[in-house]
Amino acid sequence: MRTRPEIPTEIEEYRDARWRREGTRQVTTAIDAERFVEQVGFASCMTDSRRPGPSLYVAVCGRRDAVMPRNVQKDEEASAAWLLKDEIVRRGQIYYAKLARGKATFIAPRMIPYFNAIWGVRRAEEKSRLSRNAQKILKVLRKEWEMATSDLKEDSGVKDRKSFTQALDELQAAMLVVPEGVYYEPKFTYVWTLGISRFPDALTKRVKRDVAVKEIARCFLSNAGLTIPGELARVTGLSRPEAGLGNRALVKEGFATMLAPGWYQLNRIEGSGPILF
């Protein structure tokens, strides 16, 4: 098994502060969580220390070594993170959906145009890129604007549970559909809506792909301090070659330094001075 490159202690401490992996800065409220996502630009929902990148669950735990237990239903920290996710979805200030590789992700509004430039599907491309089931669900939502899961299944005609879930995941990954709310009474259900209904300006802004890749790389490096081989690709879902192009673009403009192939270091922290590790 390939050994993961060791990250310098100074970088880990920098990440502790930026990714809220400290007990004194842990996330406890929805407003805290929104500020956290605004700061880091994008974050996973329920990943733990075994996966790189910022995570709401880790920020709720407030420690670097947080590991999700097998029985998450009885874990207080996992439950707290999950309930914060529900509140963030209801508040509608932060983009939330299952994006690349089916990973539940939060995106700050300023970063939405860049993610959409990479993973979004334009209306002219829908027939060629979306499955028939996804197109059926999308057609209903464009007519009704918002619907609970059971009603959306019925009206779209996609009644098989597995097929419906796959189509809905497809629409989320294409940045077309997002959850608008989650309710537990009288029975558990999500309410779904169009992403453009919540973030119309961000999802209609056109950005070139190379610019989007560079800005996603900049966002990650700003909060990670250093990125190691394959890390940006693993966190974002970009291909490794494209992630490399983004990092090298940051080197070209003087934002980062390439220490070795695949190793990129942030040059400055908020205008202070060069980072030397």
C-alpha cells in the first residue's frame, strides 16, 4: 500500500486553525458553520480525518484526529453535524448538494461559479448528458419549482427507489437540483428545488474552465497552506492532470511555489510574509 506523504507540523497547525480542528474554534451553530464554509470556500459534510480537506464533521468535533464511528446514530458529534447540515439547507445561504463522486459538499456563494464551470450542465447539453430519468425529474421541478421526494417520484414517473436516487444524484452532481429542506415529521422527507432558484446570479455567471480550475486550486491552497501529490484532486474531484494545471497556474502568478513535483506551497498568508517550511 502506498504511504501517504508526511505533512510538516507547521502546515498541520495552519490547517488546524483554518479548518477548525481546534477545540477553541469548533463549530457549534449554523451561523458558525456558514462562516466556516465562507472562510474555506468549500467543505465536505461528513468526512473525517481519514480524508483530506475541510469538513463540517471535523469542525464540529474540533480536533485533528476525528474519526466517524460505525454507529453514527448514537454519536453526539455526528448527530450535531447532521442537524447543522439540515439547518444550513433550510437557511439557504450556502450551496449544499452531492457533487463530484457523490460527496455531500458545501460551497460558499463566491465559489459557486467556479464549481459550476467544471461540473455544471447547461440547458443545451441536458439531452445529451443527462439520463432519461434525470430529465423527467428535472422537467417536473421546472414546472412545480419545489417538491417533496414522494410527490416528485409520483409526478415524474420514476417510482423505483434506486432509479430515482440515481437520477437525483445525477442532477445534484450537474448542479441543477438541490435540497431545499429536510423534515422528520410526519415522516422523513427532503424537499427539492432548482439550484438556480436559490443562487440565480452565481449559477448564470460564465467562467472559463481554466480560470475555474485555478480559482478552486487557490481556494484550497489558501486554507491548506501546502498541497501534496493527488490531494487537490482527491478533495475536489478534479482529475490529477487538471488539478496540476491549476496549481501550476498559481505558481506562474506568484501565489504559490512548487517545492517538488506535486508539492505546492502557499507563498503568503494574508499579506504577512513568505511561508518557509
